[in-house]
Amino acid sequence: MTGLAGRLADLASGAILDNAHVTGLRQLSPEFVRMTLSAEAFRKATWVPGAKLQLRPRRGSMSLRTYTPTSWDAARGVTELVVYTHGNGPARQWFERVTEGQTCEVLGPRRSIDLRAATGPVLFVGDETSVALARALGTLPAETFYVFEARDPVALTDVLAQLGITERLTVVTKDADPVALLHHCRAAAIQAPYTLVVTGDAATVHAVRRDSRGWTRKPRQVMGKAYWAEGRTGLD
């Protein structure tokens, strides 16, 4: 942005964004960060599992990055994020520099996926960008079966273990052809009426939703959201 545009963006942010303090920071892997944020505004917020929180990683710009809080303590004004720091944009650069005690600007929580609507057992399908949503799902009592695709399945399995996601879990290698992923999804489809939750790569979300129509054990309902797509920006 130009100097004037950047100053205007900073003025606007002061009107619509809240200040939060980084009160906890832990590196789960080279690409995953677990962070605790606290803010007075969080005490007044209404959060549901699956809602999103947006963060401004760079001054002089109103470009926001979207994350899924994994828990919310309104009484203490505290929330937790599990962030996949992929790419080389301003968000990754911010997370590489951030330290405990630092202040950041946030917006939310705002509506995204309301996991409370996931009735019965849940078949959860996602990738690295879906980890925080999977963690948020753990705040609900639903029995969940997880199928993840990942560029590095071993590394992602380790991150999930650190977050307590170890049971009823399958992690497969990310591939342009989703045949292996779809095979494991069909195998994991629960016999009782269940909810299918699928997020992550837009191509995967589309493939799983389409394939599920022909499953012997069809889901009672399907909840899905594309977080990213190859060659596109602006998805959250």
C-alpha cells in the first residue's frame, strides 16, 4: 500500500479490530504453532466451536488471515489457536517473529462452521489446514473418526498426537488423485446415522462430497468448507 493508504488502514483497524496479548506460545513442529491469546473483548464474545478469528499480521494493510480457535474461556478472556504456518506470506513471517507478551490485532469470533449442528457420530475429513477445527470438535461430546491427507503424514500424525488426537485416526499422503483418501473415507463411514465434516483443499472437499452420495452408508448430513485452493487466494 502507499503511505496514505497504509495510514488509513491503520486508522480503520483501530475502529474495528481488538487488541489481544500473546500469553502462550509453543512450537509443535516447524509448521505448527500453538498460541494462547487473551483480550478483554474475549470476555464479552459469544463463541461456538467452529467459529473463526481473524488476525492482522502486518500494519499498513487491512489484509486479515483467518484461524479457528480451538477453545474459548470467556470468564478469563482467553482463547487458543493451532496455526499451520505454510507459505511465505506476511502471516508466516509474523508467526516466525512473534514472542510471548506481544500485542496483535484481531477480529471476531465470527460465524464459519457451527460444529454444534454435527449430530450423532462424526466422520471428519481434512488436511493440515483443518487441524484446529478438529481440535475444536474435541470440545463437543461427539464420537469422531478422523481421515486426514497430508504432504508429510508422519509429521502431521505427530502434531495430532500432541493435541490428543490419536484414536480412530487415519492419515494418508496428499495426492492429486484422491482415490486413496476416498477409500479410507468409505471404510471409516460409521454405521449409525452420522455427520460428515469435510474441510481443507477445495478439490478434496468437492471430491468427498460428490463421492459420499454413492456410499453404502451415506451420511445423515454433510458440512463442508474449502479453506484453500491451488492457485487461488481469499478462501478461509
